[in-house]
Amino acid sequence: MYELHAKVESLSEVRVSGNSQSDVALNVVIRNLSENGSESTVTKVNNLIRDGLKIRGVSVAKAERKESPHVTKPGVVIASFKNTEEKSKVMKDKKILKDSVMYRDVYLANDQPLAERKMMSNFRTGHELFVRVTVHSVNQAVPGRVPHRTEVGVALVAPTAAGMGVLV
């Protein structure tokens, strides 16, 4: 019984330390960082910090490149910093990259948990659908005429002689 309790405790400690919010808080997502087979990802990110951002004394603890779904684009890099001060220095100076010739197309962003990324993806999908439906219904309007509130949206309602609306 004691051994089973000890195993459950050790497994829960591993799960908590494996992917907690504090781990994500120290991560930066780097997009469009060119791939080079001979150079390690950590070296590539440290060169970006030193040469592109002109920050001395800051280095990443680890960096991992995720595989890209597109053959022509490099995969994103997840870089982890040792503490929040180093990460905040990098994030504060990230706008300098647009003036750099070598790192002009490289973008830095805060890492997000998977649930937050999915939520934002669902929001973008819903927003795109809303814009498409709204633009479609507005494009059918007569110029100079403001459509009635029942005409805007997915379904158009046409009045009948009995006063009840019929879906068109």
C-alpha cells in the first residue's frame, strides 16, 4: 500500500513539473528562423540574440525546432530562457529585428499553452465565417439603401400578407 502511494506521488510530481504554466512563461516562439543542417538550434538562437538583437550576456537554456507542415518554410523554434529577466530583455528589443538584413523576416512571440492556441484558432475561424457571411449579405444590398435589420445575417426574412415572415 505504501509503495503504491509513493508511486502515485512521484507520477504526479513528474506531471506537474513536465508542462506547467511557469515552463511556458519562459518560452519564446521564433518563426522564420532559417534552417542550417550543420548548426545547432541553440547556437542559431544565441546568434540571433547576439547579432540580430544586439543583446550581450543573454543565452537560451534550450531550443527545439518543430517540424513544419510546409516543405518550403522552416519550422518554428521554441526557445527556453533561464529566467524571466532574460526573456523580457529579448521581448523588449524584438522590434530591432525588422531593421536587420539577416533577421528581417524572423518574428518572436510569447509561447502559449495548447488550450489557448486552440481557443484562438477557433475564434479566428468563427470571425472569418462571420466576416464572410456579413460581406456576402452586404454585397447583395442595393447601393444607397440601408438594409433592414431582418435582411442582414444568414437568413433573409420576407414579410407575407398574414404578417408572418417567411425564410427566403
